[in-house]
Amino acid sequence: MRDEKNNYPKASTYLVNGAMLTYIAGMFLIISFCSPYWVKSFEETFSDFQNMGLWEYCFKDFRYPNYQFDHLFDGCHHVFSQEYYVIREWLLPPWLMAVQAFVTMSFLLSFGSQVIMAMQLCRWPLEFVLRYEWILSAVDFICVTTTTVFMFFAVAIFGGSHTRRDWLMYPNFNFLSWAYGMACLSFFFHAFAAYCLYKEAKFSYERRRESKNLIMQMHPNPQQHRLGWPMQ
């Protein structure tokens, strides 16, 4: 009986590759999510604006022209900090809030699917994974595919809107920095992972009967023990 339990089907190559690609994509995503280097100013321009990310802006003696008090914004601060309270509406236009929402949902979906894939790879809990693996694989595929779509929207919206003149002043002094590149890489890796997980979901669905039969062998009829019938 112990040998039968040890002969359970291992994780497929599709799942291993999909999980590895999703992990790499997740690393790019978390770096991009936390980094304040989506847009940066050219050093030779000596701009008041230094750099920014989804959640942080950095200025150097910046004076906002529409603020009635003579206040200089200096240093790096979280976009929701008290320092930026008076200019938050300018710092967070609707399109940027949409990008924040897409990246945040991508973050949750990507790492949520990684937890499920880790359970499948470790085969824990064994019976649950064997019984519902085709459903878990489908959930992985849906989560990673949705993440890919959300990341595409995020990088497309940000890439097309970062030069708007109603946002940062003198947009020709700025350029897309490496954290935005990380977001683009995360999008591509999630797309590759989604393809592998589609293959895994299809493969798991085809072998669901085999997994069900294995679970039945792991729990033989107890009458066999009482009647002295041999185990098959």
C-alpha cells in the first residue's frame, strides 16, 4: 500500500516550466512595483523633478506653480504622504491611478497563483492535489492570463501617457527608466507562463480519471480487511 502511495504522478513539465516563468515574472513585478524609477529626468537638464514610481515621487526644490504658498517640495516621499497632500491630485491623474490598480491586481493574482503552483509542485496535501489538480491548473491559467492582460494595460497606458503635458512639467526632460522595463519584462514572462499553464490545464484535465482511480486505490474498501480478501 505504501508503494502505491509513492507512485502518484509527479508534477508535469508544463507545470514546472509555468511555475518557474511565473516566479521570474513575479520577481520582475515586485521590483517594478516597489521601485521609484518608472520615469527619471536627464541629469544634464538639472530638472526640479528627479524620478518617480507608482508610489513615490522625488523632487529637488520643486515649486508647484498652482500652489498659492511659497513651498519647496524636496526629497522622496510616498505619494500618499502628508508632504504631497496639496499636490496629490496633480501627482495622481486618473490614468496613473488606473495603472496603479492594474499593477496591484497583477501583483495579487501572480503571487496567489504561485502559492497554488507551489502546492501542486510539492504535492501537498497529496489527496487534495490529486483530486482537484485539473481545477487548480485551470485557476493558475486564469490568474496568470489575467495578470498578463492587466500588465499589458498598465505598461501600454503608462507608456502612452507619461509625456502628457498636464502631468509632469517639461516631459521632454524625462525618460522611461529601468523599473518600467521591469514591468515590461514581467508582462512578457507572464505571457510565456500562461501558455505553459494552458498546456498544463489541458494535460491535467485529460488525466483526471487516472488521478481519481489512484485516490480510490489509496483508500481500499475496509470490508476487504474484515473478510480477509487479498489486496490488489
